[in-house]
Amino acid sequence: MTAPRRRGHGLRARITLLTTSLAAAVSVLLLWLAWLLAGAVVASVPSLPSGTTVVVNGVRVEAERLAEVLAQDARDRVLLAGSVAFVCVVTATALLAWVITGRVLRPLHEVTATAQRLSVESLGERIGHRGARDEVAELADTFDAMLERLQAAFSAQRQFVANASHELRTPLAVIRTELDVTLADPHADVEELRRMAEVVRAATLRAGQMVEGLLVLARTDGLGVGATGPVDLATVVAGAWNSARSEAGRRRITATFDEGHAMVHGDAALLERVAGNLLENAVRHNVDGGWITASTGSGPQWNTLEVASSGPVIDPERVPELFEPFRRGGVNRTAHTGTGLGLSIVRAVARAHGGTVSASPVPGGGLRVTVTLPAT
């Protein structure tokens, strides 16, 4: 364990000491120059006839020593007055520097005091500096902006953890209930046990999908993309459709593809997860006998992947909510299909690749999602 670092003198004391030292040095220099100048000026007095005496400060002085005595007297007077002035100037400088520095550094003390009071429960505190718009005010504003971001991040994290806990509690409750009911029945037959096993298997599969989605979301939000290379979005869409084809066939959903050449640089597994989530959502939240269109396109700087589908009517104002965790096709997070992380993962992966994602309702019902990624 490392020993705590000793704290040196405060910034206020250091600034005051530096200012006082500079004032003292300048005062000494000026005093020395005045001392030299006084001696030189007095030494140039006119000479008197030899043998003449002059009274200086009540003392008779011979003419030959008059200039020397006057120069010494002037220097003594300058030294005395200068010493008094030196003490006054240095003292006044120290006091003014201490007071002014304290006023200037007061916002910094407010920043420090606010930071020391902060905790997860008190992130709503702000400095709210109202003084002059100088560098200190800029620091206080930057600190307040940082607190705004931290508060938003902590709030989102709390909401995410609460939602994840609720979602994971549901399959666990189903498993526990099925086991308790089956074990409490002493006459449970093979058919009943198989039914229980199927329900438990479906619940564990849902929980596993949710945990996998949470891991992907944490990976892309925290660590970014891993291994990267050239990826053709058309090939990614074709591979992802293989997983959703069977369910689409059972529900008689017609799929149309416009697979233009669109090369991007990124993580092939994550990009295939993006296409898979979009196509699975398009099938899962569609209507029987509906339609799906998927297209890829290229441009000079950006390539696009767009998936549109029929489905229930979605309020345009609720479209941004679809990208939040545990939102499913405009319905609440208590629905029993999917994990509610599909579009959240799509957005996180797009951001990790330097791209964007947008969505808009389809007239008559359904949703269109467009992922835009940098072209290679």
C-alpha cells in the first residue's frame, strides 16, 4: 500500500508568496538605484575654497569633505525612507495578493467542496457559478456539464439494471413455478414431466438469449469492436436471413431483397448480428401474410442497410423508445416474445463502427430501420 502523498502549500499561499517575492525584489532594486543616484547627485556639489568649514546637521565639516559627507547623509536618508517604504509595499502586496487570490480561487473551492459532497444520491448538485466569465467560470461550467452527463449515465444504468432484473426474474419465476407444481403432484406422469421440461427449456432459452444480448450490448458499449476487416453487407443480410426464413415461412410473410454491393470495415460477427436482429424483429413483429423488404446500398462515403416490414401501426413519437432496452415493437417490456434488446444492440453496434441508425413508421403499419456505416 503506497503512503499518501504529502500535500504541499495551497495555491493561494504559493501565489501570494510569489507575488510578494516579486514586489520585494523590485523594491530592493529601486531602493538600490535610488541610493546610487542620491550619492551621485550630491557628490556633484560645487567645491569651496580650501580651509572653509560648513555646518551640516549641526556638525562643522571642512570644505574638502563636504561632498563626501553630503553624499553619505543623502544615502542614509534614502536608505531610511526606502526601508520604511519597502516594508509598507511588501506588506500591502502580501495582503492584497492574499485577499484577491482568495476571491479569484473561491470558485475552485466551490468545485472542490461540491466534488467532495458528491455521491450517487447527490449527483443533482451543481456549482452554478455566477461570477465573471473567466477561466475559473469555464472550469465550473465544465464541471457542471460533466455532472449532467454522469447523472444521466447513472439514471440510465439504474433503469437498465431494474429492467434487466425484471426480465430475468420472469423466466426464473416460470421455471420455479413449473418445478414446484410438478414436484407437488405425486401422480405426475411422463406426459406431464415432458410438458414441464418443454416449458422450462423455453424459459431457459429466453433467459440465455437475454444474457447473450446483454453481453453483446455491454461489449459494444464499453469495448467497441474487436477483430475488423472488409465486410459485404449483402452477404451479411443473406446469412442472417437463414435464421429467420423458417418462421417467416410459417407465417406466410413475403420477403424481398435488393442486395446492392456495399463494403464496410468492421466486425463481421457484430454486423451479422445487426442484420439478424433487424430481420428477426421484422418477422416477429409482423402480421401473418405480411411483407419484408431488405436492401443494401453504397455511396461515396456511407453505405446503408435498410429493413422495412408491415406490422401494427406505431406512433411516430414512440419510435425513439424502440431503441431503449426492453422495448418490443411499441409494446411494453412485459411481452413474452423476444428479449427487447434487438434495436438497442443495433444502435450500439452502429455507433461502435462510427455509424448511425434511424427508424420511421411505415404508412399503414410497420417500421423501417436504416443503418448507415462508413464506406471502405
